[in-house]
Amino acid sequence: MKKPLWERVLTTADACPRVETTVRPSIRDRFWILELRCPFCSKVHTHGGGSIDHPPALGFRLSHCLSHARDYELVSSIEEVET
Ligand SMILES: [Zn+2]
């Protein structure tokens, strides 16, 4: 059965999934650490989020999977925004 166009567009967007990311300060509060459960390999990956003097830099990153690094977009989880 042929899929409707919108469904195919969604499938294309899934190639670069949005991933809920936990934001926490590093030791001595110098920079942000972005921590997430990878949608590709289901391991936990961390990325640097920039200086703590600025809002954490989320957005598009390359996953840290050893065998098949891919793009994903980091988005803040609502709980972390509240705290
Ligand atoms: Zn991964």
C-alpha cells in the first residue's frame, strides 16, 4: 500500500530525530553538559553545551555512535527548563 505524502515527509524527518536532552552544569559550574539517550544505539551520549555564562547550546549534533554517527537535534526536556 502506498503511503500518503505527509507520512513520507514524517519518515524523512525521522532521519534527524529530536532528542530530549538533560542539561546540567559541569564540575565547578564552568560549562553545560548535555546528556541524552541516543535514539540510534540507545546508549547515553554527552555533548558540551558551551559556557555556563550563556544559555545551553542545544540544536543539531552528530551522534557519538562508534560505528554509525548520524545527525540528531537536541531539545531541552521540559523538566530541566523548570529547575
Ligand atoms: Zn548512539
